[in-house]
Amino acid sequence: QDERTAQPTARSEELFDQAQRIIPGGVNSPVRAFGSVGGTPRFMASASGPWLTDVDGNRYVDLVGSWGPMILGHAHPDVVAAVQAAAERGFSFGTPSGGEVELAAEIVARVEPVEQVRLVNSGTEATMSAIRLARGFTGRDAIVKFAGCYHGHVDALLASAGSGVATFALPDSAGVPRSSAGETIVLPYNDLAAVEEVFAARGHEIAAVITEAAPGNMGLVPPLPGFTEGLRRVTREHGALLISDEVMTGFRCSPAGFYGLEGPYAAGPADLFTFGKVMGGGFPAAAFGGRAEVMALLAPAGPVYQAGTLSGNPVASAAGLATLRACTPDVYDRLGVVSRAVADGVADALGAAGVPHTIQWAGSMFSVFFRDGAVRNYDEAKAQDTDAFRRFFHAMLDHGVHLPPSAFECWFVSAAHDDEAVSAVLEALPAAARAAAGA
Ligand code: PMP
């Protein structure tokens, strides 16, 4: 028999009611609203290491990790110290400062093809700016993206996006001009023949192909062997740029992101990369970078305009720098151990309960699909049992494990997930798997 812990949720419910009156949907980013799993989102009061504590005093093992940034766990002492020290020196200067140069240097040192970077405030800004730069560099307007890849809420990229858009099954977004979505060509992921066909017909119009280095916004769908390499070859043949979005994978899959696992490619690296999440350490910081020849087109050096009042913010830069510096080989080892332990536990529990499932990987990043068989693209990702996931999610939450509230998201572990936290997850799994089975 499952003993469901009846957690108190009065304070979260009160806050959610109030929030819904003054914030659209009660949240500042859609997927937080529990839209696809139902129920009241838990309002967090504090977090430490692998643990979240909500406003009613419930404690959860955190497998969201702020959707990727918290690779060291919450409130890591080195990062707290760096943030406090930076804050005491002032919050924002509106001038260049040393911290942003150090953060840029750390990124350039880690990801070999990135010769120059520009710091921005969100992953959305990074991909938006990379696309403008690619258009400026090539003098072309069209962009190729893949169905199920999410690159932030950029107008031109909100066509067949994953993440919250997948969760809410919106084909697109209202408010996106037909003219800007009209310059976007959406193709199925992992289908190189489709890319070759489009380039054969329209190659001279295409400024860039943008792809997630290993897509994590339709669940984790890694590139098939040769796919990324093929994108590089085709784009180069037609004078288009390749943009590798490593906002989610960057500095997580390896010290050099997914590129560090799969690259270098014989056909050469992407022209531009985008980063976010881990490199901001939980603060609003992101970046785009790449070949110096392309980056040289950015203002003030060149004609492509891009700017930001808070870009390279000293406190955010200090958090990001401290986070990257603390990402030692031990941290990556621990991420691997924790994610394996959790994923093996999930596979055992779902298997024992007879629930169809597939777990897919990119380094230590993984997601669980509630269906059998390999998932290679968005259509296959959508063919899963989201009702089973909903039951599983709530059973886990009731047992003190906070999963991402959508079947289309990666599960994010941290190096602070110690044996106690991993055990708490493993103990919650059998009952949740039975709930998923509908038992
Ligand atoms: N690109 C990818 C691959 C992402 O996963 C995300 C966010 N989940 C973004 C871009 C957008 O980043 P942000 O939410 O910081 O705007």
C-alpha cells in the first residue's frame, strides 16, 4: 500500500491565489505553473545543496536545479562568498569591469572554437543576438530550426519549439508576426536528408541553422552519429552559419559542454555558440560567442547592433565565474554517479510496475520518456503517456521529490546530491511507479 504523505500546502495555495490576481497565470515563466500536471505549484522559501524547502515547511530533493544552472547545488559556499564580495563592491557600474573579462576568459578557455564572447542576460537574448549576427554576416534572412528545439522566446524561433510550448501544446505563439515566423524553416530533428533537401532548394536564402547541441527541451534527444557533423558540412557548402545552442548543455555535459563530448568534428566546429544557465551560477547571465571573424561584426566594432544595461553585471559575473571555477573533474564525476543512480532506480521501478519508459542521455544529462523505444525527434517525443507522467510526478512530489513538472524536460542533478538525497529519491520511486501504472 502507498502511504501518501499529506503535505501541508496552505501557504503555497494562498500565495498562488494572490499571484494569479497580479501575475498572469501566477508565474513569471509558464512551465512553473504545473499546467500539464495540475495542482498548486510549491512556492519555495529557501534551498541548500540538493534540498528545496517550501513556504509550508516541506522539504524536497530538487531534480529541477532551476532548470540547469544549479550544477553545484543550491547556495554553494564558494558562490555565496563570491556574490557577497561582489555585492559589497557595488551592483552595477554601467562601465566595463574586470569580472566580466574573467568570465569571458573562462568561457573562451573551455570551449576551444569560441574565440570571442559577448555577455548578455538570458539564453533568449543569446540566441536572438546570435541569429541577428548570422543574418548580418551572411546578408540573408532565413533560419533553419528543428521541431522540438527550444531556443528561448525569440519571435523567429517560436515555431515548433519544445519546453513550455510543448507542454501546453501550442503550435506557435500569438503575437509573433507572420513575417518573422515566415523566415523560419522548421525541420524534423535528426533528419539530415531533410536539411540537404531544403539547402538544395533554398540554400542561398539561409543565414543559419540553429540547433540545440543535444536537444533537452523535448526530453533528451541526442544527435544521431554524424548528424551535427552533417549540419556543419551542409551549412558550409552553402555559405550559411551553424549556431550550436549550448544554453542547457554548456559546462554541464562536460567542462566544454556537449561540444566537449562529441567534438571536435572533422568538418569543423559551429560558427557560433550560445550559453546560459550554468555560466550564470543561478544569476541572469548568458553569452554568445564563436569565430572572431563573425563576432567582429558586433557593435561597436561592427554594424550589427546589440547591447544591454545589465550585460556583464558584476554580481552575476562573479556568481558565474565562481561556479565555473568550482566545476572540477570531481564535480563531473559526481554528476555522472548521481544521474546513473537515479536513472537506474527509475528504470527498475517503472520496469517492476510495468510502465513503458525510455531513458536517454547526453553525458550526465538525461530525461525519462513514458513510452517504449528510442526517441529521435519531436513527433516520437510527443508519443508518450503524459497521464502516466502526471501521476508519477505527483506521487514523487508527495514523497518529497520535486521533478520538473512536465514529461518533456530533463531531470537536473547536482554535485551536491549526496547519498541521503539519492536514497530519498530511490525510496520514493516504487510507489510513484505504481501510481504511474494506475495501480
Ligand atoms: N536555449 C536553450 C537550449 C534552453 O534550454 C533555454 C532555456 N531553457 C533557452 C535557450 C532560453 O534561455 P532563457 O530561459 O535563459 O531565456
